[in-house]
Amino acid sequence: MKKLPKTDVVVIGLGWAGSIIANELADEGLEVIGIERGPWRDTARDFNIGTVTDELRYVMREELMLRTRQNTCTMRNNPSQTALPMRTWGSFHPGNGTGGAGNHWAGITFRFQPHEFQLKSYLTERYGADAMPGELALQDWGTTWEEMEPHYMQFERVAGTSGYAGNLNGEKRAGGNPFEGPRSGDYPTPPLRQPYGPTLFAQAAKEMGYQPFPVPSSLVSEAYTNPYGVTMGPCTFCGFCTNYGCANYSKASAITTVLPALMRKENFTAYTNCEVLEVLTDSSGKKATGVTYVDSSGDSWEQPADLVIVAAFTFENVRLMLLSQIGEAYDPVTNKGTTGRNYAYQTANNVTLFFDDKNFNPFIGAGAVGMGIDEFNNDNFDHSGLGFFGGGSIRVTPIGSAPIGYRPLPPGTPKWGSKWKRALKDNYLSTMSIGCEASSYTTRTNYLSLDPNYKDPHGRPLLRITFDFSQNDLKMAQYCTGKVAEIAKSMNPREMIVKPMTGHWSSVPYQSSHVVGGFIMGADPSTSSVNKHLQVWDVPNLFVVGASAFPQNPGYNPTGTVGALAFKAAHAIRTWYLKRPGEMITA
């Protein structure tokens, strides 16, 4: 293994979190090296308008996802089962290359609500400890809305997020989300124009007494130049957004908003097609000394660094910590250990509506255009006596109906032949869906660990996912999807299909890439891995940043919070850590 000269900072992963932190620390004058497992991505070359609208390449063959032959996971529903490897991505889509999963995300950019950061304390105080389902393992984040809000604002300004504030400095405003926490400023760009489906849904919801609002979106609605001097163009509703890179520079990602500025800095270097194998520590285990990695030629390198930032996808953050023996591996039997603890997902539910007299032009769409309501999300409704906690974001967000995958067919349709063709023709233009992306609350037996049987090409154990939907989440899914069905029924469809999440988690169908937890933040080192600044307990020059820090998942998309946490960690390093390197930040 060849040893390289020491650098000030090494950052693992150049997606949203890693790119933000690398840029912030480069601005501080530090020498920063970013190491990315996949290739360098560039909009003009990789997502050219002449080639990017390719459903076969990007959706069916998952061009932007990590290759499972590079690395995959094993999965099981409970600890009594033997986990088996995922040979193709189904349930979620880990990204590959600079920009990471942010290249192919939809762009929905919610902030978590203030009470989510003290969820266990909040629910206990409101409903009493006896009301908490015994299977749940909820935890507080160790931080507050007041500490998070400025960093949410930073991320939205970088991303150019479009929307309309429903709570501006404590003043509620009609037309915005009445349930959001108080914001210090409005969204950087106005809401996107709404297609017919979201407009129809919002009208029906309003007539039922709900308060619809435009879904916050990091697809900009107008030309916008962010604080880094990077300019984006307005969304054109092309319908090739989710699972695709954006040819129009409209969808915010690290490659459209951060890396164009970062790559020009002389004190930043990126190593691409290089896979980090381990975070190194000294003999005490209390200080990170750098990382080892393998390049595309198969050569091994050691990169020493004074400060190590792990900012990869959730799975790789946790796996690297387990492989590097950072913290104690979680044991669900004893409930001891923190590395791998509190893994959570998202609960996907929807209602499909078939009409005879509507034309939604479904090929028009974007990953994050739509209208939503929050009356049945999180704890925005009274859970007394319901037997569950949590809820979901109810919304209509037409992503654009691509020709291979979009097949809106009512129950009873034959699988092939002339009647199948007729049903597809009759329903293609006149079908819409109302989704409910809902919370996933952690349990003691949902966790991440190293698999004892399967290894990657470097001989390292694969990450093992032990996960199943809790009874709490399944009850919540039934209740909230029932509320969606009430709205759908009021819209007078010819027919509708109500699909709450039921049964066991399966890795086969896509649900969402919102995998969280496993290296969570908190105020107690015995039940969390990092403090509120994303600094690893007992290894103060190591920061682990990303959705791996979430103690549980509320009914919102995670990316806005991941971006805010990246700015939060960078702020702590710049404000406190660099003044006293090697010490825990207690501010």
C-alpha cells in the first residue's frame, strides 16, 4: 500500500453532504481531498439533452445506480432469518458517481417539523409513556429546530428551492404549509406552475376543509443564481426527472449547484473511481489518521488526514464504521452498542383514480411538482386511542409517465391481447394517483450489521439489512391511506384502487431511496453514534454526515435535512473545532 502526503481534510463521498462540507472547508483555506467511488459526472457530457431521455438506460437498466457487482446488501425481515444478497436494486436506488443519489432524486425538499427533533420526549409529554407502542425505539435527535433552521435556509438557497412559506417568522400565511416550523425567510424561488392533476386534488382537498400547498421543490421555477455563483434554468416539465440527471440545469444536485464552484478551488482535489476500504485510527482508537482506498487500477493507497469526513450514502456510512470498528456494533438482544442501531425506511401508500372525463396529459411532469396536504402527517392530528404514532405527506406529484413503465390498468384487465391494449388506450390519459409517503419509526430489531456469509470483491463483508414494517407503521398506513381514499372518493372517479402498505417489507419493488439511521445523532453516547454536530463520540476528528444520523424517519423526504445537517457540521467545524482540534464540540 502506497502512502500519500497528509492533507488537512479527506471527505468520503461527493454527493450532497460531501460536496457541501468539502466546499465549506475549502473556503476556510484547508487542503481538502474528496474521494468518490464512482465516476465524475458532468451535466453537459453525461446528461446531454440528446441522450438523457432514455427510459431503458436510466430506469430499466439503472444507469446512475451503484452496480451490485461493485457492492450490494443482504436482506432479511428478522434476526431469525438468513439474509440473502440483493442481485438487482429494487426497493431503493443507491447512487454512483459525483452527485450520488442526488443526481436521480425527485427534488422534493421538505423541512422536518420542529417536534420531530425531540420526538420521543414530545410524544411522551403529550400522550404519556404508557401510550407508546412497546415495539418502538424512538429517540430524540439531540438538537432543536432553532439550531437546524439556519442550515435549512442555507441549503435551500444553494438549491434554489421553489415554494411558498406557510410560516414566515411565526406569521402564518394562507397558501403555504400551515404545519411547517417558523422560517427565517421565504423560498428562494416561487412555486412551480401546477399541472391539472395537482390542481384538481388541491380543489377537492380544500372543499373538504384541508389546507393544500405547493410541494417544496428543488426544481427551480425561474432562472436562479445561488450564493456560490452557479446559475440554474427553470424547469420545463419534460417528464424525465426521477431516475435521470437533469439536462436543463433545473434540478438541484451537487453537480449543478456545488461542484461547479468547488472544482475551481486550487485547494480541492477529487479522486474518482476510488473506493474507500477503511477509516484508519491510531493505537488508542480515539483518533482518525486517514483512510485507505483502492483505485480503478486495483492499486491500494493510504491517505493520511487531520480531519476525516464520512459523507456517503446511508448504507456505506454505516458499513464503513462497522468495518473500521468505530463504535460498538449494535446487538438487538442486549440492546447495547450504537453502530447499526435504529435503521428505518419509509412507508409508501397510494390511491389510483380512473376517470372517464379527464385528460391529465401524464407525459407532462417533473419529479417534484405538485400539491399536498399535511393534516395527517407526523403528529399534526390527535393520535389518542389510535394505537399508533406517525403519519404521512399526502400529495399529487406527477413525475411524467414514460412509455415503458407507465401502464395504468384497472383491476380485471387481461395481461395481454386486444382487451389489454384497449384498456391501456382508454386509461392512459385519464388516470391519476394520490400518494402518501409516510413515516417509519424505529424498532429494536430493525438494524444494520455485517453479513457473516457474503463478501464484496475486496473480501469485505457486505452490509446486512434486518428490517420489517412494524405494526405501528402498518396501522398508520391503513389509517392515513383511508383518509386519502376519502379525498379520492370526493373527486368522483369511475373506479379507484386503494393501496396502503401491508405485510412484510420486500426488497423487490421500488418504494423509495429514503433509507436512514444506523449511525444516529443524539445527546447520549450510549444510545447514539454522533453528537448534534455529527462528530463521532470518542473520535473527535471524525464526522459522519448524512441520513445515517436520523434516529427515525418522519413522513417527509430526507434530502433537505441531509443538506441542513451537512451545513450544520461544516459550521461546527469552522466555528469551534478548528480553534481546538481534536476535542469534542460541546457548544
